[in-house]
Amino acid sequence: MDALRWKKMVMPFWLMLSLAGCAAGVTQPTSPATGSRTLLQHVEYPTGYEVNVIRIVLPANTNSPHHTHPGLESGYIVRGSVIIAIDGQPERLLHAGDTFETPAGVPHTVKNGPVETEIISNYLTVVGKPLTSVIK
């Protein structure tokens, strides 16, 4: 299936899944001392692809490692502010209410400000690939 046709087919469901994911109750939190990532929803759609909606909590004054994702990340800043540094693009300061996208396979870093920040990120990836790969 060509990419444009696939994108037109998936995008209406993407918004629905994103909104539904915010209300889902599935949690798998990590240690609060290092921040947390809570899976809000996992759906395989279409065949061979999956959507993960994840709640990310970043402690104040912390940075993510330089990393990539195997598919598109589309995120929303719920509270707080971050600087997102996507390789090849200017850094962007994002505040609560802002959205962002990181392209598949493009290295990036998230730098948190002086308060805890909460992000809801949607990942559209091929089934079975690790969601995040840290660049060493």
C-alpha cells in the first residue's frame, strides 16, 4: 500500500486513538526518581503496525538521552515546558498546550525546564521494534 493512501486511511483513526488513549487506564509506571512513562493505550493497526499512547513525566531540570524512535512520534505538552532538539532542526521551546512531531529514526533530545513536565506522546511504529533506541 503506498504511503499517501495508508496515511489518509490511518489519520482519522490516529486522532480517535489519541483521544481514547488519554482516558484509558492501563499503567506501567517507572520509578518517579527518574521520571516515568505510562502506557495509556496499545493498538495494532493496520496489520503490522502498532500505536502506543504514552504518558511521560520528566522531573525538573533533567534531559532525555539522545535517542530515536522507529516510527513517527506526535506529542502534546500537558504541563510544564521543554526544549526539544531534533537533529537537523532548530531547537524549539514548547509550553503546555503545544504539540510536536519527531520523524521516524531522527535522533533528538528533550531538555526539561525548572518544573516537572508531563507529555502525552503517540507512537506509530512497526510491530516488534523497540519503541526507543538510545544513541551511544
